[in-house]
Amino acid sequence: MGEYGDFGRRFCRMLRNNGVAGVTGVDPTLGLLDSARRRDPLGTYVEAFAEKLPFKSESFDLAISYLSMIDIPDVETAIPEMARVLKPGADCRSPI
């Protein structure tokens, strides 16, 4: 499960605390990632832009971009990139 954006720091913790395994938070802002890592030392947080995710194709069962599309400079590149890292039949959620 991969998640992109500011809400991810809290959202990733919430998912892990509810038994969801393999949660990865992604954000391009090192300061926000540092904060997430301090609050959740066991979590996995990766510095990256949604337009160029550092993951193999078909790596995730679910991708969530929660309230962050407005902050992504090149949404037309980011959406196919999120789809690229999803396994066949997986889901991408992006409430905006």
C-alpha cells in the first residue's frame, strides 16, 4: 500500500495501527518526512515526487493520494506514475 502527500504521515500510522501491512508513505518534503519518522520510527517513509516514484512497476495493492493532487506540479504525469506502481486490478484513490 502506498500513500502520497501530507496526510500520509498520519494516515500511514492509522493504517498500520489497524493491521494493514506494507504501508509506505511518500512525500517530496524532507522536513515533513523527518517529522513522520520521529512520530512513527517503525514506519516506511520515502522522499520522492509523485511524478517519479522510486518503486518497481506493479509493487502496490493500493495507492492513495489524499488531498495532495492540488500540490503536485505535474498531475498529468503523476497519475499514470501512480498507476504504474499498482499491481493489476489494484486501486488508486485520490479524494481531492
